[in-house]
Amino acid sequence: MVATFSELRALPGMDDTLLTAGCPTRVVLDHVTSRWGVLVVLSLTNGTHRWSELRRAVDGISEKMLASTLRQLQADGLVDRVAHPVIPPHVEYSLTSRGEELAGVLLPLVEWSARHSAEILASA
Amino acid sequence: MVATFSELRALPGMDDTLLTAGCPTRVVLDHVTSRWGVLVVLSLTNGTHRWSELRRAVDGISEKMLASTLRQLQADGLVDRVAHPVIPPHVEYSLTSRGEELAGVLLPLVEWSARHSAEILASA
């Protein structure tokens, strides 16, 4: 586990361009820290969800934002979409194994935020 | 370490309102996942920085965004600002212990993003 950004940059496979503007890591970091992306990934840690279940689980998300968030997560290989050929249509979403991995590094951040939210907002 | 959102909600001190719209955790999560907030916190894991050093370290940030990002991080008790009474003014920024804790849960997410950015962007 690295403790500083310098240590992170020094790891095999990393280099001095890490986190420069527009670098691949910044692009991916923007996706995986987007407000709705985080909440959709978290909801899917509980297992496969249908569209309408996700819409309820992610409090406050609009249809349009849910659609574009799921599209981005699919494009990034983090979420699988399965459409069952039945009438009415039955579409299910779940985390891919890469999405499960992402959830593993997101949950500690969410837990930390939950544990400290009261004191942080009180200090503001 | 929790593995699902349901497990997180079931922890002592958490409840069913966790991550509902506008709840304290969502507010804090928005702050700590903001693009510039993440990058400023990461830069400060390397130790105390002056304004001009941060401006260089966080590639692409404007003066205005650096100012408002630092103001938010200070308000949240994550960053300390020390102004030395000399001429010309000498102002230093560093992580508080709460900020160090945040860095501890942010770094794994950044490392994951760095390791997977190439394959994620290739799959898009």
C-alpha cells in the first residue's frame, strides 16, 4: 500500500506523466468518481438490478442521468447489461469482475465519508 | 472491510438514510471526490506545499479553482493553511490528520485507476 503520491508514481508501470492533465488515469478517475457513477456501482454491490430497481436505489437520479451513467459504466467494462428476450422487456444490470474490483476500492472511501460526515460538516 | 452497500448500511452508526439525496454522506462524498479536491489532497501527501508549488503540482488547475478547492478543503478540516508573517508573504498548505486519513482511502482508488486506465479506455 502506497502512502504518498511520489510512492505511487515510483511503482512499476507508473511514470512522471501520472495525473497530468488529460492522461488516461485522470480520465478514468473522473469516470469512477462521478457522483452518479459511484452511487450506481455501490447499488450494484448488492447484486443484479433491473432498471426500475436502480432508479429507486439511487435516490434522486433522473432517467436521463441513469441512462448515461449506465452507458459510461458499460463502455468502461464495469457493468454488464443483459436483455432477456421476453415481453415486456426484462433488462438486468450487474457489476463485471472489474466493476467488483472498483467497488472494493470505492467502499472504504464511502465508509470513511459516512463515518466523518457529521464532524466534517460541523467544522465547516 | 465491508463488501456490499447493504453491509455498509448495517454497520453501527449507519442507517437507511445513508446515501439518500442531500444526506451528509453524499455532501462529503461530493467534496472528497471532486476532481480538483482529489488532486490537491494527493499532491499534499508529499508534504507541505506553498501555493505556487501546488499550482505546478496539480497540472491544469486555474488560480481560481485552486483557491476555491483549498477553501473547501480547509472548511472541511482536511487541509491546514499557515501564513508566515514575512515579506513577501509565505503561505503553506498541508494535510491535517483527517486529511491524511482521507488520503489513505483515496490512494487505493487512484492506484486502481492508474493500473486499469489503459484497458478501460481501450474497451470504450
